[in-house]
Amino acid sequence: MGFYVSRMMGRFAKMDKLSKQYKKDVSSIDSIINALYEVISGEKGEERDWDRERNLFHPEARLIVIKKENNHPETKIMTSDEFIQYAKPFIDKTGFYEYEIARKVEEFGHVVHVWSTFESKYSKEDEKFYTRGINSIQLLNDQKRWWVMNIYWNKETDEFPLPEKYCN
């Protein structure tokens, strides 16, 4: 128990420092969504600011990807640190730019749900995207700042083309 409490207190102390450094990123719905896309985007070999990434996410947040494996949908559920380990080898090797092309926001009280349609390129200079999809993002406003609580995403496929209502 003591180790767990000590570990969590250390994590919260680091997050407090990061919160001050990246205060603008968590000041509004627009700023946190924009920061989500900015922090993972960059050219091949370009170092990402993973502390900035961590600061966007509540300590208990989850990132969930759904993929089709052997003709069956599979999910991978990750913490922000697990996501960094999952994504880093790919984006370091190939480059990765993800950007929002449409957004629908639903808000009630302290809870916000964002349908964020995205396109991805290997380089900012690429003329055409190689994939696109939808991020389902849940945000919390704790009256001090915005937090990403969950991101659940699915890429567009032949079986599941993007619905028009999420493209404009």
C-alpha cells in the first residue's frame, strides 16, 4: 500500500508541474483537442513532447483502439503511458501527422463528448492522407481545467465508411 500511495503522489506532483507548463492546452475544449493532434504529429524521427501528451490525460484515462483481427473486432485498452509505448515506434519510424477535419460536440454539466473526424499522413507535405477515422473523445471539466478521460477510435474501412454527418 505504501508503495502505491508514494507512486501516485509522485505522479500527481509531476502532473501539477506539467499543468503549469501546459496550462493553455487545458483551458478550453478547442485547446485540448488541438493539443491532442499537435502533440502526436511530426516528421520521421522528430521527438514528440510526451510530457505534454501526459498532461492532457486524467491519471485514470484510457485510450482504446478497435481493429479487426481475423475478421473479428479486437480492442486494445491503454493508459497514456501504454499508448506512448504503442505509438512511438511507428511514428518515429515513419512520421505521422493526424489532423481534424470535422468535429461534433455534445456537452452537459462537466462532461463533454467530442466526435472528432481525422485524417492521417506520414508527412505534413504529403498531398493525400493514407487513412482517416473518428476519435470518440470524452472530456471532463473539473472547474480547474479540462481533462481527457477517454479516447476511443476506429479507422474508416470499406465495411465502415465515414458517415456524412461526421464529415462536415
